[in-house]
Amino acid sequence: DTGVSQDPRHKITKRGQNVTFRCDPISEHNRLYWYRQTLGQGPEFLTYFQNEAQLEKSRLLSDRFSAERPKGSFSTLEIQRTEQGDSAMYLCASSRQTGENTEAFFGQGTRLTVV
Amino acid sequence: AQTVTQSQPEMSVQEAETVTLSCTYDTSESNYYLFWYKQPPSRQMILVIRQEAYKQQNATENRFSVNFQKAAKSFSLKISDSQLGDTAMYFCAFMPPGTYKYIFGTGTRLKVLA
């Protein structure tokens, strides 16, 4: 088990382009989360999956953002028509649904820079 | 709205000394979870310690302990015998009941000095 894996680690894109990030959770974890972290701030919740079902989306997730988790395994986060305000670290986390277990394991993140 | 406040943007401590990081939160809930996460430079966040609000006993994990004051909505982290590897951003986080999402504070950057 190598932990939560995110790809790419860094992405530089021009404003208006589309980008897609991938997250591979820990294999036995059925919950998967996306957070966004801007400079000087703590991570902010974007969305959450249980297996393949997207159960909650933050108001931060505008129409330009879409997340999927086909077959309840890896997840993708796509941002369409990127804006400079989208520049941030995008963090993925996963956790196992067992009783009161609430610990999420985080990946190293994808740092997006929109120029 | 539920919020988490960390009022110390940066702190430093000498190696082997003790340091306390502050965290306050705002909620009307009675049952919830509180966490401290550590984010080393260019590394992923890892859980340091967790506290269930219904437990009166303060959580401890080796050199890390918390002072949980439920009435005051305070959740501070004490690091004893600080080590150079403790240098990191520390985030306090709150998890409302019935959800599995964290609400994070803005973090405290801790530097341990040799």
C-alpha cells in the first residue's frame, strides 16, 4: 500500500484551458474526498464520494468543476475554462467506512497554476 | 456557520522544549470530532491526534497531547520534547456529526530550532 496517489504533482495551464487531475485512493477505502488549498489557508472541502456515488458538493464547486469516481476506484477532478482564481493545491483524501473511523489519508496534492 | 480559528500564524520552539498551538472553534453541535493534522514541507498531511467531543479525557499520542475544553470550544495541541522533524504546518480541524468532511483552520507554521 503506497498511500493516496495524485497525478500530476504540478500543472501549469493557460487561462481558458481545461485540466484534469487524477486521484488513486488507498485500495480498501470506499470514501474519497477532494479539497482545495490556497496559499495561507487551510484546505477547503469540495466534494465527497462514497464508492461511486457523489454524496456532497460544496458551493465552492462551480459549474466549471466536475468530479467523477467510476467504479468506485480512482477519481478525476476536471476544471473547464480555467481562471486565475483556480490556482491552488488540490488535495485528495480517502478513508475507510468502519464504525467511528474518521481518519482520512491525504495525497501530496496537485498544484495548479493558471497563467 | 461552523468555523475553526487558529490565531497563531507562526511559532518557533527550541529543540527538546514544549510548545502549545491554539485552536478555537464555533459550533452548536454537541457531538463532533476534532483533529490536528501535520503538513510537513512538500509532504502530505498526516493525522497527529484526534478527539471525540463526548470523551472528557484528553487524547494523547506519545509526545503529542491535547487540552480539550468543550465549554470554551478550545482544542490546543501540546508538543513535548520538540524534534526537528516536528517542523511543519499544523492544521486544526473540526468534523460535524453525520458528515465525513473536515473544516480546517488556517494553520500554524511551527519551526523547531536546533
